[in-house]
Amino acid sequence: MNATQEKVVRCAWASNELSIPYHDGEWGVPQHNDRVLFEFLILEGAQAGLSWDTILRKRENYRAAFDGFDPKKIAAYDRRKTQQLLRNEGIIRNRLKIASAIQNAKAFLAAQKEFGSFDRYIWQFIGGKPRINAWRSGQRLPASTPESDAMSKDLKKRGFNFVGSTICYAFMQATGMVNDHVVECFRYQA
């Protein structure tokens, strides 16, 4: 068996045509672009109570419906735009989650203004550099940590919604604030 025929070892959750490319190219890659961080914040909140595959299936629809996750545009959404979003079958049509996206855009802009960038604000919760964990296949990853607890508490204080500690930890994993690839995964070292 040559190198190209060897079985690639991935985190167990990366198992289908949606999750494999997401796992291989995005999940756990440190993000410092404010727009990308905002997108993940909104998508993680939309995912609450649902599977991440559901969000991945609807991700392009979200990008179109939410103006490419431009926080300035979203912060200005009015009742008419909210009604339009509630009729959009391509996204999660949950009134609270849509209202949360609009409120979070406003809070995001305020944090950007206060800290110079959302990146500078959000990465402070882990000291500015990724936390490298060393989980083994079969180990249960935490749903939250003291850092995600602190992030959640501070985000809520700043007016963000759908930012419980579990959502914050998923956000931290997705944006590479923590490396939770299992050590056997080919992406762990990257």
C-alpha cells in the first residue's frame, strides 16, 4: 500500500460529504478575520439544538440571506427583513435565533469599536494563542471549559444572545481557539 492509498485518520465526527471537507479545511484552523469570526458566532447560535450537519447544509443559504455575514448590514435589519428571513426555507426559521443574529451584530460592532477588532476581544479569553489539547480517539471532549464559561458570561454582559458556554466552546473549537482534533487525526499536528 503506498502513501496515497493509506486510510486517512480523522476525528470520528467527520464522516460524511459535508463534515469531511469542513473538518479537513476549516474546523480548528485559527481564525482572526472579524467577518469569519462573526459568521461562526451566528452559525453556532443557529445550531443550538440541531446537528452541525444541518447548519453545514444551510450555510450557503445563510451567507446569502444574511448579506455575507456583514455585521453592519445585519445590525440595520428591520421588521420587514426579519419577516423575509422567517419565510426563507434555506435557513433555520426560528424567530429567536433570527432576532439573536440581529442583536449579536449590534453587540459585535460595539465590541469591535471598544477593542479595535472583535478578534482582539475574543482571543483574550485564551491568552491570544490556541490552546492545544491532546484528546485520544474515544475520549469524550468537554462541552464547556472555564474559558468558555468566562467568554459566555462576558458576551452575555455585552448583549449577545445564544452564547451559552457550550455554544462558546463549539465556537472556540471551530475557530481554532482550541485544537480539539484527536491526536490520531491527520489534522492534529497542522
